[in-house]
Amino acid sequence: MTLKHLLPVTFTSLLVFSSTQAHHSAAAFFDLDATISVEGTITAAKLLNPHSYYRVTTYDGVDWAWESAGTWTALAKAGWSEEALPIGTRVLISGTPAHGDKPIARFTSIAAYGPTTDSNMMILVGLDVFGRGRPDWFERVRQLGVPCENGVADCTQVSKEARQTLQDEFGSIGVWSAFEP
Amino acid sequence: MAGKLHLLAFCVGSVITGIPLVVDAQVPDISGVYRSGRANTPCGRDANMRSSPDCPVNELGLQMAATATAENDPGLECIADGLSRQFTRLPRPMEIIQTDDKVIFHYEYFDVWRVAHLDRDTAPPQTPHTLTGFSVGRWEGDTLVVDTSHLLENAHTIPTSDQTTTVERYRWNADRSFLLLDVEITDPAYYDAPFRLGTAEFVPNPDDYIAQFVCTKQTDLFYGDDINSFFDDN
């Protein structure tokens, strides 16, 4: 069973990637004081060391490269695979833009839609490779949902009702508030 | 009883691996897989580096730090970190393999191996300078002390010259829940005095292992004409 079959709507929050250092100096490459969000479709994935990248093509045809701060080796150990975010997945991806005008950024969260809208969604949270802890809503998400079936560690599937609960309790600080299902 | 079980475990491990393990009962066992610690620099990084009482960097060191740019970051070329930079890295898996005459450090990140030679006091003649240098080690009570020399010059994160030497001190905390690492760096070229990094904590993670680390150059993405050349070529 693929993620698409499981997930009409997928919310992905790779909090580990919000770290400020990876193989290269993050500040040298990225504007750590800025944030950017892009909505589009995953059209390519390069799951590599020292970083992995998703190409997200916006609905008006702009190709973006979104970097993970963590190594592919670490992600793979956590159960990540190409199936976690298949090509064709519609996403809203947010993070820190690269310096300059190239469409490159490092993501801090990915909210992923499935092929249909439904009452279910998945939140993939906190691989926590760098040991910087998880957001305060992480445990609450775990309480409200059930473990995902895609093999990714710390992945939680929650209902639309649970999403509303998260919104009520934590406000618009989580990926659940990024878009309307 | 606990000591006998400890010794038994060592013997069994030795039979399985074929490696002569530590037999000195007075030497702590620090072997295992860890979530590596991060030794924070007191200096600031690269262009933000500043001299301070905790960071006696001199003008030459600051000039070296200023040469570290995104474009010349060795990681983009799949070249591992210099040792001083490696100490400051974020927590990642590391394994310590302990034998009677050496302690081996294997870092998953860039598949870096280091050997602390316990049966030597100095580096052999003609030892080349490398990213991780040449290390000798000794036990001072319950502390493993590792002295490293013959390092290559490094510009990134903590600039260091090829005259740099480092001293690492590993020891268990009181309840053996994590391994503590203190690092002192001496570099007469770029610093007016030795300085210390923040203490790092290495948390045992016996369920983890060191995976193969295959690196792909990523310079095309940042410095090519089109990001799609990166996605299309790799």
C-alpha cells in the first residue's frame, strides 16, 4: 500500500531540517532570517548525501530545489524512502531561501496533499537527527493520531477533527494551518 | 560479579570479532555506537568569528576565517571536514571500537575513520598531514586522552593551520549515561593561546549502527546555470 493510498492529505513536518548547520555552513548558503513557501508538485527527488533534494514545480511552471538539512543516510534509517513523498505529490513546502535569486531553499516543513481530499491526513514529525528537540505540539499530535503505515519513524496520521483540535490548541504555528484541505 | 560478566562480555566479543579487545579491567569500556556530541566553538563561525578571552584568535586566523565561503566549502565536493570542524558538527552516529593497543573512531558522516594509537607516543617520521591527522592516545585514570597532530590547514568553522594540535579527553559521566568530550586546540599560527570547545555529550545508542555513506557532489545545484542540470545529471 502506497502513501497515496493511505493519504488523501499529508502533512509533513521535518523538524530536524530546521537546524542551522549541515554539511555546509547554512548561513553561507541560506538567509536564515527569511522564510518562503511554495506550492506545487514534486517532480523529482534526489535522495543523496550529504543532502537530499526535492524539485517542486509550481503551478505556474517554476522549478524549485528544496534541500533537506539532514543526510540521506539518516533519513533512510528513519524509514524514509522515495515512497514517503512520491513524484506527483502536491505539496506546500516552506523553509529558508538561498541567498541570491536562484530558486533554492532548505525546507523546514512540507504539507503534502494526496490525490483526493478526505478527512484524513498524516503528519510526519521530528526525525530529530540533530537532537534539538521537537516542537511543543509534537506529543499532542502523537496523542491525537495513530502511527503511519509508510515506515517513516515518528510519522503520525491524524484526522481532520484532530487537525482542528491542533489549530484550536496551538493556533497557526503548525503545518496544519498552512492550507485548507 | 559485575566485573566477571564484564570480562566475559569482552571475551565473547573478541571471539566474535577476532579483534583482541581490552583486557585491562581498570580501563573503562567506551566502545559502542553513540549519537555523537557537538563541541561548540567559542569563536563564532567563519565571517562572524571574533577574538575574545575564550577565543584568542589572532589577525591571521581571522583572515583565514574570511576565506571560508559557500563556494569553497569542501562538503559540496564530497570532501570531509577538517578535524576542528568535525568537533563542532551536529549529533550524528559515531562508533568507538576499543582494542588493547588502539581506539578507533568511526563517524558515519563522510565515513571518517580515526585511530588513536595507544602503543605510540608520537607520530612516525614522515607522517603526512591529513584531514584527521595522526593521533596517539593514553588512559589517564578513567579518561582517554587523544593527542592529534599532522593536520591539514582548514578554513571552515574553526580555522586552523597545519601546526595545529588537539587534545581530546573522553570520560563517562557519573552514571555512565553519556560520554563526555572536552577538546583543547592549540594553533600557534592562528591563535595566541590554546582554547577549549564546549563540552560535548555522546549518548550511547546501541540500536544504531554506522551505515555506508555515499556522497554525491552538489556543486551543480548551487553554482550551475540551472537547477535542473543537477536533477537531470545525477
